[in-house]
Amino acid sequence: MLSVPAPTEPLAEFPPLRELPPVAEPARPPAPSASERPSLSEDDWRTISRSVLGMAVAELKQMRWPGWDNPFAVRLSPSYAERMLPAYYSRVGAANVRDLLGVEERVNLWPGQAVEAPWAGAPVPRAYRSVDEADADIRLIAANAATFNGSGHPVAELGRKLLAKWEGWLPGLRRSWQQHEQDAVARLARQ
């Protein structure tokens, strides 16, 4: 066993710590206005969308409820809806049909990937251009659950839980999106 000898001299006293003045953050140049900044390509938007929203949407897909699994992680194609949820498209409106698989497709588009409309009546997708676009789709999923099933139905309650989880992430997702977009614009400006 190693023993350390006791000090023979008292330890020197250090002068008291003084409070340091606050450090100013480096000045950042003002962000260019929308008309001045370079426009991002579809590939830039795809990269931002995948980077910021990918894990959140994957986690929403992984949510499970006893007896229901995850009713929002099913492709709501017209043929599926016709077999399993008659009148779904007419009740929620064909242009409003959303599911987590279609949201995930929009989030995970790769550069140059050809895409088809994930929902009948919906426009051919492109990568999300903002967290607000993804937010609108997630809110439609929850609203459609209540519209089709009735607000007191268990699936409507699951939609509210899904939305509550998403809303908890929104502030961080928005900050992250803004930072990724600023980085992409700065990269373009340097080119």
C-alpha cells in the first residue's frame, strides 16, 4: 500500500478568487434579408429536414399503446382505407390525410430521390422547408383521429398524446432548424 507523507510545511494560501467580468459574445454579422440571402436547393432542405426532424419522427413512430400499437404508423393509402376504414377519405378530406409513414418519407428524402405523393389527393412531396410544415402534418394526424373517430374515442386520445409529445419537442426543433438553415445559408454565401 502506498502512503503519502504528511506535509512538513503549511500549504501556501492562495489569494481569494475575484469575480471575472462577463465575457461578451463575439458580434455576429446581421443575417441577410430574405431577398439578399442565397436560396437553398432541394438537397439543402432535405439535409436540414433529415438532420432536425428525423429522430423526432422516428420516436413518434415507435410510440406504442396497449391494444392499439401505433395507429398513426400505418400507411393510409386509399386501398387500405377502403378495406379498413371505410369513409375515412371522405370524412377527413382526401387532401388532409396524413400518417407518420408519409411524414417520415418527407423527412428522410435523400438528394436526387424520386418521390410520389404519400397520400391520395396530396401534392407530390418535397422536403419540409420549416418545422412549421412538419408541425402542420403532425397536427393533422391528431385532428384526423378526432374527426374520424369522435373526440371521445381512444384513438382520438392517442392522437392527443402523440401531439403532446411532439409539442414538447417543438421549441428545440425550431432552434435547431434555424441554426441548420443559417449554417446552410452561410455555406452558400461563402461559395
